[in-house]
Amino acid sequence: MHAPNPDEWQEVSPYLDEALAMPAEERAGWLASLRESNPELASMVEALLDEHRLLEEEHFSNTVLLNCQSRCWLGKASALIP
């Protein structure tokens, strides 16, 4: 997906905010309804939601990795302390 230009962002932003505020299990029905009235807007919102989900997963993965690395490093450092 291309990055939304300022006009597109102004249009899509309230819908993205609304989608992010609702439980994930309600989004499919909400997007289907939006797609009926404005398919292009629904596609943009869906693409942004997908990007948001991927970024959250990446952040979670990085956080888990950093926590593991920190614990491993601390374990090695504490083994050096008499």
C-alpha cells in the first residue's frame, strides 16, 4: 500500500481510529459494511489495520527477544560475580 497523502489521511484517519477502538472480532463486519458504501476507503483502512497488526507483532517479537537477551546476559554477568 502507498502511504496516504494528506487528503487521504484526513479521510481515512477517523475510520482507522474507530476500527482500532473496537474489538478485533467486530472489525470484519464493520469493514464489510464500510466496503459496501466506500470500497476504496475500506481497502485503505484494511491495509492500515494490517500494517498496524504487523508492527504490533514485530514490537512484541522484539520485546521478547530483548527480554531474553537481557536475562541471558544478566545470568552470565552474575556468574562472574563471586
